[in-house]
Amino acid sequence: DTGVSQNPRHKITKRGQNVTFRCDPISEHNRLYWYRQTLGQGPEFLTYFQNEAQLEKSRLLSDRFSAERPKGSFSTLEIQRTEQGDSAMYLCASSLDRGGGPTNEQFFGPGTRLTVL
Amino acid sequence: AQKITQTQPGMFVQEKEAVTLDCTYDTSDPSYGLFWYKQPSSGEMIFLIYQGSYDQQNATEGRYSLNFQKARKSANLVISASQLGDSAMYFCAMRESNYGQNFVFGPGTRLSVLP
């Protein structure tokens, strides 16, 4: 399977606990994105990486959220001290930057569904 | 202001008929891209079709075509010969060249194909 993969697919946690999600992009893709999607809404951008550099962060990404992509391959998204409002689907996407312009489509993984009790 | 508007929360279509899903957008960037994604109940976002702001022709990909009306800022998705497997959420998204690399998504339209 050469698509984007995410683990775990589902995570149930208690309020106040920390959780970490992993995303493995398509291997030759240099860009990686994280989105959050709540029920009945479209995905909302959280952050993106160009190789290992985190180049953009949404204001949705509070200081309880941190993302890394240490070797420019897989990425992790950690949420500390989870709150019930963090319950959502967390989507990862990757794309190949061909040098500019808005043309590059993003390929999405299946998502991690987080439920905070 | 909403950058992407999808005014149809839900649509029904008879199998084998064509359906149009509406999308309007708002941008002052002359260079932008418009994308449509399908999200079945399994949750994965599937890329369907892309239209660039400078493209002269409407994009087509198999049964999918994009009715791009730049002056009206609309990019409607047309699905021809609907199939039961087309039942899903459909999202319109935009990327603007001058505003970072992320997509802005609309709220989506749920399409149900009836047998």
C-alpha cells in the first residue's frame, strides 16, 4: 500500500490525558499536512511541513498541540491535557511540491478519530 | 467571511442520472486552485478533480467535470451517470498562492444516490 497511513485509527481517552498520533505520508512527498474535522464540517487546517521544517501553523493549534516531522518522513501530532472539545477526526495529507503555484493536490490518509471522555 | 460556500447540505439523485453540486468561493488572489474531494463513510478524503484559476478549459476526469465560471466565482462539480457508490460527502476546497499552502474547505454536501 503506497498511500498515506495513520495510526491509530481510533483513540478513546480521558480528559486530561496526552495522546499522540502518527502519520506516514506517501514516500516521495515532501509536504505533510494536519487537519482537524468535526462532525458535519469540512476539514480545518492545523499545520504543515516542508520536509522536516514546520512552515505554517493555524491559530487553531493551541499550545497543547505539537507536531513534529523529525526526519522529513513520518510525522506525529501530540495533544497534551486533552479536552472534550478536542474530540474530532484528525486527518493527515501529503503532497509533492513541484516548485510553486496552487496546483498540487493533497492525498489524505484515513484519519484518526479521537474521542475524549 | 466564508471563503468556500456549499449551499446544499444534502442532495438526492436517481442512479444513472447526472447531478450538480454547487461551490462558490471568495478570493482576491489572482492565482488559485480549486479542488473537489469525496469522503465516503469510511472517512478517507479522495481527490476527484482540480481546476486552476488560469485554466481556459473546464476540468474533466471520467464521470466528473467541473463547471468553472470565474467571473461568478463558482466551481460546480457535475457527476454524470450517478452510481450507488457515489453516495458520500463532497467537499470543495481552495488553495490560494499568496496565502500559504493549506486548503480551505467548504462545509460539504452529502449526496445520496437512490436505486
